[in-house]
Amino acid sequence: MSAIIIILLFFLFLALAIPVAVSLGIVSVLPGAVDDSFTASATFVVRSMVGGIDSFPLLAVPMFVLAGVLMSHGKISTKLFDVFSYFLGRRTAGIPAAVIITCLFYGAISGSAPATVAAVGSMTIPLLIDLGYEKDFSTAIVAVAGGLGVIIPPSIPFIMYGLASGESVSQLFMAGIVPGFIIALLLIGYAFVYCKRHGEDRKKINRKIEELRQKGFWKVFADSFWAILSPVIILGAIYSGVASPTEAAVISVFYSLIISLFVYKTIRINELWQFLGEAMRTYAPILFILTASMAFSRVLTLMQVPQIVSAWILGNFANEIILLLVINVFLLLVGMVMDTTPAILILTPILLPIVTAIGMSPIHFGVMMVVNLAIGFVTPPIGVNLFVASSLTNISVVSIAKKAWGMIVLFLIALLLITFVPSISLLLV
């Protein structure tokens, strides 16, 4: 059975609404079932699934998922938003800018784009609407800014890329910092231009900020201190060498638990079982996709798909600029129809040899890939951030996507800069 048939069958199963994990499992077993001489028998596929998830770095994923759940219910995002609003609220687009920066910092805690949208959006979208901002604009800006959650470290997609490529997760985390801040600044610039053009209800905004300022700087800062400190502790532990990303993920769970239980007192001990269940429901689908993706990628390797695709692309696109543009377009299209985890695990073994053949750093390519797929979070038909944001406001996914196009264009501009200016990604590595 040829690789083309296998890949076509995979997309056919997806079109028939068969779950991704099941689709991957079926196409992984098919070559061995059809051809007895093929190495990847059903036993090999099962062993690949089990062996693929037997990974210490992978343990960071459920830990960051649980930390994100605890921080969401612990109202950490509220504390972050208050301190940023205190400083920015009186400026043009200050409140939307505070929302974007809150997404940036919350992403540095949760490592997940949908979690960032849910936690920040549930608190800030009603506030933005009350302050006179359009409902669709308020929803769109949170949906797009939530994409920073997978670029700013710690990032679950970076962990997946490190697993698939063998690259250092810590270096990938470092590489995501500058691109994440650049994208955040571009989004803030968009919000400034939008608010200048459409205006703001300064009376409502100033009244809200005055209420906040009446508490006094030290009161607001003291309330937000432990929330701001959380990404410092998590990332500081990783970059100082005190802890690996997996160990830092465990630290983040205990930190968020202690702060939410005993400092902010926003959760109760009898709720912990509920939060554990929520984290398991979030992680379980990822785990099944991960196991099937690992088996599928090994089957593709045995069929020499990476070598075939690499030879074809390098043979037909001699110009490096055109080659990188083609890969970017391909990844953007994949991000529109496939979730991040299977996309990274399936495509990394195929595309990495191509970019390394033209001298691109694997770390640089990892950032480029994750930024591409982050754009997929806010583009139909699969854009997860759009669905999460839609569930918060009951605005249709299409309406949110239309309002988000200006911000998506800026995301694409940042992607081009990241692609063709390697120092942006490698500056801190």
C-alpha cells in the first residue's frame, strides 16, 4: 500500500468525522494488514504507541493542563488584569492592551491557547462590553491574543515538537519569548488604531479605573504579586537549571494550588476532585492522539515518506525563499483543519529534514511551525480559540473570525519576520 493512499485515507476518515486518534490508529495498522512483509505489524503499532508515550518530558503536558485548570478557577487571570489595567487603563486602547498582556502572562502559566481564552475571556469579555467596546471586537481580541498561550513559554506544542524532533524543550521555550512579545506588541498596535478609529467610552473607562486606583498602587500590586510571580518561578526554575520543564510543570501545579487555596482563597479543598476530573477530560483526548500519532509517524518513516517528500520538495523548489513560503502556506492550511498535537507529531519528521537541508536551525523551525499552528487556532473551520470564545459570548464563530482578520494579518506579518529573520527566534537561545 502506497504512502499516498494511506494519507488520502487519513483525510477521508477525518472528513467522515471519525475521531483523529481512531483515524490515525486505523491508517497505522493498514499497511501491515495489507502487506504481510511490511515491518509495521499490528504488534509493532501497539508497541510504538506504548513506547511513544513512555517519555519523561511528556509528563509536563498533563501537569501544565492541571495547573491551567487550577489557575483558571483560582481567578489568577483577574489579578493579572487588575495590575495591567491600573497602569494602562487611562491610555487610548489601554483596557484592550491590558487584556492582551494578561493573555501573554497567563499563557506563560498555562501553556495552552484554549485555556488562556477560557480563563481570560470569561473575566475580561463581559468587562470590555460593559465599558462600551463592541461585543464582537471584545471576543475577537481575546480569541486572537489567546494564541500567545502556545508561543510564550511554557508551551505544550513546544513540548510536543521537542518530543518529535529530539530538540531541547528548554531551548524551544527560550526561543518563543521574543516572537511572543513581538506578536503581542503588534496586537496592541492594532487595538490602538482600532480604538482611535472607532472611539472609546472614556467616561465609563475612567470611572472603572478610578475605582481601581482608589485601592492604591500597593493594594493592587499586593493582590497581583503572587499571580505575577508564578511565571517568574516556573520559567526561572527552567532557565536557571534548577528544574527541567517537567519538574517545573509539577512546581506550577503545587504553586497554583497553594496560592489559590491559601493566599487568594478562591478555591476550596472539596473542589479539587472536580478540577482533577476537568484536567483529565482535557488531557485524555491529547493522550490518545499522541499515542496514535507516534505510531503513525513511525509507519511513515518505515515507508520512507520523509525522504520522498524531502527529495520532491527540494527538487522542485530550489529557491530557499520560495521553499519556506510553500512550507508556511502548507502549515497554515494544516492548522486550519487539524489540531496542533497531531499536526506537530506527524509533520515534524517529514518537514524537519527539508529545512535542515537548507541550513535552518531545528529550534528556529520549531518556532515557525508553532506560530503557524497558533494562527490555526483562530482560523475556521477548526479554530479552537474561536469555538471557546464563541461559547463565552454566543457570537457565531464566523462573526468572530471576520472581526479577527485584521489581527490575523498582523500575526501573518510576524510569521514572515520570524521565518526570514532567524535571530528573532534564536536571540535568547
